[in-house]
Amino acid sequence: MADILKDIKQSLRKGTAEKFIASEKPFVTGMYRFSMFMISYYARVRDQLNLNYDSFMIIQTVVSHTLYHLSKNKNSPTSYLELETEWNKAINSGDRIVEIFESFKGINSSTKLTYSSICLVTKLPKETVRRKANQLIKQELLKFSKKEGIILGAQYRKVFSNFVPQTVAELSKLVKDWEKNGALKNILSFKF
């Protein structure tokens, strides 16, 4: 990893056509837009979801795990609308949420998400993950099942229905800004 970072830094410094086609302005403007996107994202986590960022990253780890398993199944929802429909079915069925998502995820005991696996991904201490995950379980943003491990809870629908569309809109705006000022072309042509 250190060698890759060293190569990237050297490529950025050289700014050569074959390594990184960029003048200073598109890079600076692109980096500024990215920084503003990240600040907005962070602020929305706090303001809209009323969560600290570590708790949000724990949720995102569970989301990532769920999406990974959904993408492995041929019968899984693939569009936003299909995913939203399945999520609403799961929410409306109360305790049957595990059964509904199990049919898509194919989770078994060897692939269930645990506190330890969240620690590995987030690099957070195990006690922090356990404490924050338990708070999220009380808020019903997550749910614990002995069979499936840590899964998304009923209240995650608020995150999915409100936070996700706004994030997609902001990401779309960021990419369009990058395209307009030439930063996207530079990023896509970057090689190290």
C-alpha cells in the first residue's frame, strides 16, 4: 500500500500527460468540490440522521454487507425502485424482515456480519463497535439475529428513503461539476 501511495504522489507531482493530464486549476477545483461534498455528507449525517459518524459508518458497513449479498443473487433487486419495494415489504412484515432479506442474501453462519467483522472493516475498537451497534439496535436502525448476525433494522427505511436520494443527487452534482471543469477527464485518465 505504501508503494502505491508513493507512486500516486509522484504521478501527481509530475503532472505528465501519460501519468496525469491536469493543470492546477481543474485539480484544485475538483478537490474543492469533493471537499464540499464530504463536508455536506458529514453535516447531513449529524443533522438529518442525528448520528455520530462512527455510528453511521457501522450502519454503512451493514449496508455494504447487505448490498454485497444482494448483488450475488440473480433474483435480487437491482434498481433503486426494486430495492425500495423489497425494503418496504420487509418493513411492513415486522419480524419477518430477516426471512425476506434472507431469500435475497443467502446468508449463512459463515457469512453473517459480527461485531468483529465490523471492527476489521472500520478499524474501530471492538468495545466501541459493540456499544454503538447496541445503541443502533435500540434505535431499530440495526437488528441482531443469532442466525444472520447484524442486519439492517426497520428504522433504516428512513435513511434509505430520505438520505440515499439526496446523497445520489449531491454525488451527481459533484460528478457533473467535475465533468464541466475537466476534472472528471483527468481523474478517469489518471494512471500510476
